[in-house]
Amino acid sequence: MHAQTCQPVERVRNSRTASYIHAMPMTPRPHANPCGAMILAAGRGERMRPLTDTCPKPLLTVRDKPLMQWPIEALARAGVRDVLINTAWLGERIEAYFASPSLAWAPDLATPATDGPDTTPVRLVYSHEGRDFGTALETAGGISRALPQLADPFWLVAGDVHAPQFAFTADARQAFMASDALAHIWLVPNPAHNPNGDFALSHDGRVRNEGPIRHTYSTIGLFRHALFAPPYCTIPAGNPDGARAALAPLLRMAAEQGRLTAQLYTGPWTDVGTPERLAQLQSARIS
């Protein structure tokens, strides 16, 4: 399938909750303002049905705001003002939600913007995999599609995990840039639905594929573009043909070569993968 022109939306929010929409073409060429983070929001959410039959999973509400709004606000508070979102299933609803002029969602940033008084700009750029290719491209395929629009390195987070206390710190990014790792991921204690974990963590912070104690990948991390180039990934940047590929094999290859680092995150974290887990989050609000 051949690539088509994608028209993501650039949107700037200010403290008065005004909304400005500008059409910008999505091309395989590098962007003048690369996005410092990518939020994965293209999945169908099969296990969340029937809730996701009419609502994209990242827009399901937790504590009066959509799941993916939590990381957007956390990134903005950390100074990441350019965020890319990939979409497929009901992607137009995600774009419409965050473009609504009446939506008072702009994060309360401690640091004022430099482009004028009372403004806190957050630019959202969309990679519409469903519109361009008719389907989601899976994790690595979607990242490869968006790669020309992303900074190097960039934050990556799934739009369907709830980690309200996670901080996207500049110190973590600087430490990662000073290392030789291709990616730095955050691991969490194994939840009930993944008791065997995904990766082991050595004493020096390197990730191992096997080990006596394994933890679960939180779907939060820092990534270099080099992880999405040969020999790890053969999809060209921009993914013009819409190739589908998973991220896990790339991470395992990097771990085998000692190029994947991690740290353990023990704050509240939920992979909101089923209606039951969503209900548990909602009930925790009043408990």
C-alpha cells in the first residue's frame, strides 16, 4: 500500500483555553520543530469492548479526564510542548476532542511561555495511520512512520496507561543522552495480568532478556532514532509503505547487545487494558 499525504493538526493552547488550528502536511521529511514526545493511540482496544466500539481507548475517562490527557499534561509541565499522537481506530475523535475551542484542559504550567504573556503553548501533531493506510501500523511501524517528526531522542508513552505521578524529567533525558543506550525504559512491578514480567534488570542498569527477577515494561521510555534503523529495524524513516512491526523485538535485540537500560518505577501505574481495570481506577477515586 502506498503512502498518502497526511494532514495532521497543529494546535496551540493558552491559559484562556483558546484554540487555534493550522493544517500542516505530514511528510517523510524532518520537521523544523521536532516533537519531543510521542503518545501511542492507534490501537483498537479489543479487550475494552464494548466501551471502545464508539470511543477510542485513549479517550476513556479516568478521574474526569481522558487517559491520554494525563501524559500530555505531565509532558507539558516538564517543558515538552510538541507532542505527536498516532491514531487509527476513531482517530478523528481524538483530534476533534483536543481541538475543541470550549475544552478547558490546558495544563497549569509553572513556567510561563516565552512567546507572550499568559500563554502556555502545547502543539499536538497527528500521524493518522488509519486514514493513510487503513489500519494501525503496530508500535515500531507507527514510530517509524512518525520518526521524521520526532526529536532525537524522544519520549514515548502509551496513551492507555495511567501513571499519574510519573515525571518526564530533563535530568533523565540528559542522563540518557550521555549514555550509549539506544533506549532507556521504565519497568514496573509485575501486575496480576503479567506475572512473569518482560525484562530483567542488572545491577548496572542494563536490561537483560532473562534473569531470576523480571519486571514489566511500563510502555514509558526514552528512545534514539538509531533503534529504528538497521540492524534493529529495516523500515525506512517515514514508513512510506505502511509496514507493520512490533517494538518488542527491537528492544530484545538492543538488550542482547547491552544497549538497553532501565530503572524501576514504583509509583501508581495501571495498564488500562480491560473494563475491570478501568472500573478499579474509577472506584479508587472515592476509596
